[in-house]
Amino acid sequence: MKKEKLLHKLQFFFDPAKKRKKRHREELKKILKNLKKKEQKIMDQIELTDDECLKKLYQTELEIIRLQRKKGIDVLQQLKENKDSVD
């Protein structure tokens, strides 16, 4: 058991592609968190405003953010599946 963990750590240490992929996943997670915060902020602004024109503008921006998050989540899941199939 300990040998397997050590071997796995050594493979990760000496394989720069794995480091790059892990860093990419971590950055993607940060971006998704920021998009979620932005989505919540816009939803709050929609609730507070009475101007219909402004609401439509916020709604359009909200749809764009949701699409970006969905695409990011799909990419993250694909990266995770690829990681699982390689290990």
C-alpha cells in the first residue's frame, strides 16, 4: 500500500504533463467559483431592480454566465474522467 502511494507520487513528480493538467483543473475550479459568485450577484440585482429594460439586460448577462459555467463544468468532468481512466 505504501509502495503504491510512493510510486504514484513519484510518477506525478516526474511527469510534467500531470502537473500541468492538475494546475489546469485547479484554475478551472477557481473560475467556476467566481462565475457562481457573479451569477448570484446578478440574480440579487435582478430582484432589486424595478426597471424592465435593466432586468432584461441582467437576464441576458445571467444566461451567458450560466452557459459559461455549464461549459466549464462539462470540461472539468471530462478532465476528471480522463484522469480516472489513465490512473
